[in-house]
Amino acid sequence: MKKDRFEKYLDDRDAYFGRVARLGRRDFITAAGLAAAGAAATGKLLPHSFQPVDVVRADGPSFRFAYISDSHLYEKTLNERFVRAILKAVDDVNAMNPQPDFVLYGGDLAQLGQPGELGEGAQILKALKAKTYMMVGEHDWYLDMGEKWRSLFGKDTYSFDHKGVHFVVLNSVIVEDYWTGPGLTPMQRMQAMAQLDNPNGRPFTVGAAQRDWLGSDLAKVKPETPVIVFSHSPLYKIYKNWNFWTDDAEQVQTILQPFKNVTVIHGHTHQMLSNRIGNIHFHGMLSTAWPWPYAPQGLPKLTVRMNRADPFDEFDGCGDGFVDVLSAGHVDKQYNLWSRNPVKVSAAYLGSDGAADRPATETDVNY
Amino acid sequence: MATKTIRKLLLGAALTAAFLFPVARANDDTSVSLCDGQSVMTIPGLKAGEVLTPERARTVAAEMLQVWSKSAGEERWASWKAEAASARPEPAPVAAPGPQTPPAAAAPGQPTKFTKRDLQLWGREEKKWIEDGYKAYHNAKALGGTIGISCDMCHPDGSNTHPETYPKYQQQLKKVALLRDMINWCIENPLKGKPLAENDPTLRAVEAYILSTRKGVALEAGKH
């Protein structure tokens, strides 16, 4: 009997995971390569180079780290599309030469916080050659309040120093308990948190406990030391309805105020997003899974928007990227958009409030 | 007005027995439950299949009304009466076509056959339709999706669906598309489901939800 389109798709998917399962860690990247090659063969993927363009400048890069974020993995019996995407990102980062000093994973590794989803993600990220730092997102957290995530990756709030820069990783997806009262099951709570446009949701916060921790952590850091903060949600306020928002953002910003050069790198928004508030530069991260539309209000004026994504290209509007930490303290942020030209948002651009080094905007609408 | 309507309804019901549900029969008496699903009364001497005379039906309807208002109906009766008292005729929203009253006479407050209750009823129906669409839009399986992806994952609050720009030439499809064509495209591709028939109630409900998110936005058919 002739198979229909969906049955053929299921066969392809089984065959794909069969190949992934047979490969050892050493060959894992070949699997990712296969995924990319498959997409390229359909003509949907533009070949691109992830290699940076070297720019000679006085305020040169001191070091580079890469990021991958918001992969929203389902268990592989359900969905392979998002698996292909994170493998593509792993492939990108492993192909960087020289290798980045480390990789930040920006949260929402899982879609519904399932142990199988998180375990699958952990296994995929093991294939990264560089050291990986993990951050938690609400999709990882609200099934078991982070139990499985912590057992795989350790603390959700921590700091470390690297080449003279102080890095802080926060859990910025804390919301007040709105599930105990109505008696939601863990899965119902997870699904409520997973719905971006949930009208009954609550705003993200860093919370008093972490703010106290942050204050004491930074007490031993000198004001001239560059500080880079990783948070899943933006540490400022764009649009409350979608939690493109952190409710105690101002209080966190006040704690960061004494430092000369502060950069916040966040996930959750799945798009190019730039902002500056005083001494703090803000950069969003791309998702590997899908792009979000821009929120209907609250977009910072320094944001250079990416074009609306083409739904017919599953990788358009998605991607990964890297961050060049400059010797002066702030960073140049690279968005590696898979089906488009990469876009750099520089420290000079944000530092000059948009007067200098404006990122190239795409005029060719490719959908 | 509400009293009148109920009387008419019950009379009709008594005449045709369409709203009456026989629940028990002893000799030639028929026990019937009313359309509120709770009140029960007996019609003495009514045989199976017998149709009441109009006079008898009027009496029965009046009795039924009493039974009903003595039971669960009391509270709703009062609220309906209050609602009917507060209902004022709405100004006609649009002039009907054809040779009618000159525009000068169409001043605010002009009587119309529609009441606030009519509008409330229509609003409720519309809301239900949109809510059904909202549910399917936010449920990966409701549209036949098979890989856990639902509409809201890429289009929170209906964003980036721009329904007001259809019909338009969808260059990827190489043909002119309507919003429902794109909903079906999404069902088939990102959701990995099977496209729905044009008259499928779920498809129509999702279309209604998406359109409702852009209420008041100007139509720009053919916009890219």
C-alpha cells in the first residue's frame, strides 16, 4: 500500500534516530552533519560560514564564548525537528576554529521539563568540545521545580571568573505560586508555564533570595571588573503578557549599578534584541527551535529587528551565536542566523546609543 | 416581553409536545418534565399520541408556567424580568439597503427590532466560537498535530498571522491563498497533521479566533 506523506515522514524520523543511536560520541557530529546535509539537499538551507571575520581594532577581543539557547526538546519519540536544530548548533560551535573558551546554554533545553527531554538534551550537549555552562529556563523547571535539571547540571545560580571577567548565572524564571490554590498537577503547572500567551500567568522574577546572593557575590568584585550576567528572561521590561519581562529588573539593575561595564545576555525571547540602560548592555539570544514574533509593545529603540521569519524554512529566524568579550569590558554580540547573513551588535553601537556602528539591516525580504 | 416569550414557548410546547418529555404514565395521565430539566407535572387524561386542543393547551401551558416559576424558575424569572425592563432598543448600526426612511430620520434612539438581549445572545455565541478556536490553537493534538507543536508556539496571541492581509499571492505556494489555506499549511507542515476540510468546525473556529485577535485592524488584502 502506498504510504502517505506523514507515514513517510515517520519512517524518515525512525531512520534518523536509528543513525543517531548507532553513533558513538566521537561520530556524533557526523550525525549533526547529516541533519544539515539533509536540509541543504532540499535547497532550504543556505550554506554559511560560522567563522568570524577578523577586525583589527584597538579595543580588540580578549576572548570569545559561544552560545546555544532555547532548544525546547521533546522526547525523540515525538519530535525530531528540534533535535535536528540543536544538533546543527552543536555542529556549528564544534566547527569554530579556534574553539570558543566555553559555551553558554541559555535555558529551555526541554519543552515540558520531562526527564527524557532533559536527558536527551544533556546527552546532545556532551558532544560539545568546549566546556559548557548551563542556565535554566521555565520549560526546564516547572514540572518538578528543577529537580531533574539540578541533578543533571548542578546549581541554577552560580558565578565564575574567566580571564578577568566575573560571570554570573541567574535563575530569573521564579514566579509566585499560583498552582497550589487551584490544585494544579505538576504537568498542568508545567503546561501553564509553557504557554507564552497564558493570560493567567505570573511575571518572572529573580526574587529576594537570589538578589541577596547576587549582592554578596558581587561584594568581592572590583567596580572596574567587567561583569557579564546570564539570565533566561531579559533583565528589563518589554512585554509582561509574554514574560519578555523580569518583574524585579530594576532592583537587579541597581545591584549591577556600581560596575563600570556590565553585560546581560538573555534567552527566552528567541530573536535579535538589543538594549542599553546606563552602564548595562543587554543582548538576546536566538533559539535553535523557532523564532518568536516581536512583542506588540516595549521594544527598545536600540533593537535592530530581524525580518519576519519564513515559515517555509524551518531554520529561518533560528540560530546560535558567539560573544567577543572586549578588553575594555563590554562585548560584541554575534547573531548567527542560519538562513541569513550573520549580524553583529557591537559594544560601540550600544555604547554610542546607536550613533555608531549600526548593524546592517536586511532589505531583501526572503519570504 | 420575556413573560410573553415564555408563554408562547410553553404554549407551542404543549401543543406539539416537542418540549415535553413524558416520564411516566398511569392510566390515561401523562407526567411530563419541563424544559428546565427539573420540574415535573401531570396532564390528567392525556393519552399517548394525543394532541391537545388549543384551549386545553393554553390551560396546560399556564399550569406549566406556574409549576416552573414555583421551582427553579423563580430566580431566573426575576432576573429575566429585570433584564427585559432595562433593555432599551439599540440604534440601528447600519442603514438597511433599499428605499427606506431618509437618513435624517435615522437619529440615535430610532426603534429597532433587536434588543440588548439579542446582542448579548449573539455575543455569547460568537465568544463560544472564538473560545473553541482558542482551545484548538493552544493544543498540539486538537488540530491533528502529531509532534507536539501547536499554533501558539510560533504565534502567541495570534501574532504574525496577519489575517487581514489575505487573500494574497503566497509566493512559497505559488498561488493565491486565504487564511484557512495557511492554517492548513501549518497543520500539514510544522504540526505534521492532515489538512482539514474547508467546512471542518475546528478549522472554522481557529480561523475565527485568529480573526478575533485583529478586530479593528484595517483590511489590507494582498499585502505581503
